[in-house]
Amino acid sequence: MGSITVVGMGPGSFGLMSMEAWELMQNAPQLVLRTAVHPTADELKKKGIRFSSFDERYESADDFESLYNSIAEELTDRAAEGEELVYAVPGSPLVAERTVVLLREKAEKKHVELKIHPAMSFVEVLYTRLGIDPISGLTIVDAADLERLPLDIPTGIVITQVYSPMIASEAKLSLMELLPDEFEIIYTHNLGLPDESIRKIPLYELDRQPDIDHLTSVYIPAREKDERFDFAPFTEIMRRLREPGGCPWDREQTPESLRKHILEEAYEVIEAIDKGDKELLCEELGDLLLQIVFQARIAEETGHFSMQDVIDGIADKMIRRHPHIFGDIEASDAAAVMVNWEAIKRREKPERSSAIDGLPPELPGLMAAAKLQQRAASVGFEWPVIDDAWAKCREEAEELREAVKNGEKAHIEEEMGDLLFACVNLARLLDVPAELAVNKANRKFRSRFSYVEKKVHEHGKRWEDFDVDALISFWEEAKAQERISI
């Protein structure tokens, strides 16, 4: 079994490559470059260093992902067969180098030894030249991935791999979805080389530059907060309603008086979702947003926080709690995302000593039960298999039956609570939100009962004129009507 040692050739000139990388390349049994189209490769030739590269594959590959995958596949196959390889990549192996990401995955599967050495990337040269402190935040993205760039990134953005006018044109069009055409960007070329060029240009001129090639990158300065989020028209309406001379009702409201409205609007949003009515959902989301803006306005009047603070806070939290998107953490599936999310929450709220701390006491009972169970499951307190949850429901139902036989009210209430709690746990394991399920059942009962009530009135009789069997027949008619409408 051989090995792969990955080194970086630095951002450009030979002098910016590390001594460690130079020594490893000098002494390499087999030196392989991802590409020889790099200033350092010319210096290697002059110094008599023999190497091979994958440049010929760039012409025949269908796309970059398949190209990089084939490179990683060949390198790990060769190492598995006993070759000792030094693999050199432009810049740093750890900055925007897809082949190294793929090498890690394939080397682990094939049990190939992989060593990755740090190196200087073009990013260090860029923030040195531009006077940027990276501690304030920097987002690095491949030009091919710009379409996946989230809206309102709060940091400066470095766009790599702008290697042709076509790629520059595609990048420009993607950025114009987020930025004004005239937005000033910084175009960089040949960073770290004697003929390096750094110039400010309007966004619309990005693909018109005469020197676009593999050493081209772009920097998008961070935008001001008031450019990222514009709630001004909405918040201005609320300000006027709350000011002297505004609406008497709006002026009288307090955070406490609005609590019930928040709950009502949230449930109306859920109802609109369940109905699949997109126009109603849009309306109800606006009503819910009104409650958020209302609360923020009251808080701003008392000097506690503003609507902008609310938006910035949640934007920062979403970035902070998604390190697999905005950082260097990997999450292969939704379960891994939730593990990361809970770990980050625990770090953010060290005052919570228990896994079940922090649940609002006002939560509806079924929702609170589900939350408690989910928190407990997150630390391993969970049924091994779902059959155990089914068995627990049957056990609690039997205990309720025995309590009813004994006739003690307090005991019946306790056992009924245990049965409901067990049913909520079963619903959670079946991925069915208990609170939403019971709300749906309530709406279904309301619809069917209304049908029964209509039939009673249509017969010109009173409820007591019908026996249970007759009423149940109306109920079954209602169920049949539902099936027909579906």
C-alpha cells in the first residue's frame, strides 16, 4: 500500500510556495500536478523537477465534477497499488480545491494513507492587497456554484475559478439577481505575480475584461445592512399607527395583549398550509409577519431592540447553525444536520443544565410532550425500536382501563395523561406531529358534525328526535362525501 501527500503550489510566484512543499516536490518518487498551467510549474521545469499532470483531461471531460472525480480515482488507485505520490495543486489544498475533498472520501474507502500539508492560497494575497481583515467574515465560492449562493450573505464574497469570459458572463448574470448592475466589484488577476492587476469595475463589465484566465478571481465587498434588508415601508406604517395621532387600538396594545393574536395567526398559517391554498397562505403569512413587526415596534419604542435587530439576529443564527453550508463541517444527511444543530444550541446556551430546559410553559400539551420526548431522544433516551412504543401505548391503555374500574378520578386523570403522552411518542416516531394531527382531526370532526347538523335541520326535527344509529348514518354519509371530493 502506497500513500498520497498533497501539497500546495501557492497562489502564483515561486517565492510564495512553502519550503516544506518545495522539499516534498524535490524528493517525490512520483510528482503529479493537477495542472501545469500555473507559474510555479514553469519554475519546476527550470529547476529540473520531473512531473506529470492531468492537463490533457481538461479537454475531454464532460464537466469539472467528473474531471475531478476521475483525478481522485486514479490517484487513490495508484496509491492502493503501492505508489508513493506527491500531488500538487494550485494555491492551498484546503481552499476551494475540489479534488482534495474527493481524495479524502476515496482514500478513506480504499484505506489509502493521505497526508495534506497547509499552504498559502490566493486568498491570503487577496486580503493583504485589499486591506481586508478576514476575522470580519469572508465567503469563498466557486464561480460554478454561484446559483446556489443564498440571498443576503452578510460577508464579503471571493469568487474563484473565473477562468473564461463565458464563466465570467454566467457569474455576472447570477450576481445581477442579487446586486444592482452598477455595483462596484474588485477584479483581480495574476495575484502575487509581477504583473498582478487589481481594479474596481461595475458588475456589468465583469465579462468584458481583456485578461480573463485561470488566475482570475473576483471580490464582492460586503453590503451595508440597510441594503441587505428593506422592511422600511412596512415598519414605517407600524410606526405611524403607534405614534400620537395614530390608531387608538394599535396605540393601546402591549406585548402581553398581543400574545393571543400571535397564536391565532400561527394556527391560521397552519390551516392554510393544510388546505393547500397558496393565496390564503400568502395572506396568513403576512398577518403573522404583522405580529412580529408589531412586537418589534413596541420594543424599539422602549429602547430594547428593533426590527433590524430581529432580522440580523436570525440571519446570524442561521449562518452559525449551518456550519455544513457556511463553514467547514460536513453533514451527510438530515440526521447529521440535527446533531450539529443541537450541539451548537448547547454551546450557545450554557446556562441550560438539562436537555429538557428551555421549553416554553405556554406550549400546547401535545406539542410540549413531543418537544420533551425529542429533547430526551437527542441524548439517547429513546425506545430502540418502534414496536416498543406500540407496546407502551397498549400498556398505558390497559392501565387506564384498570383505573376506570377502580373509579378514582385522580388516578384516571393520571393514566389518561400517560396514555396521551405515549401516543404522542408513537406519533413522533412515525414522523407525525401530534399537535398538527389532532388539529386535522378537529377540522375533520367539525366538517362532519356540520354535515350531521345540516341533515337534522333538513328533516325539520330536533336532535332528540333521532336515535344514535340515525345520527351515525348521517356521519357515514359525511365520510362518503369526503372520499368522493378527494
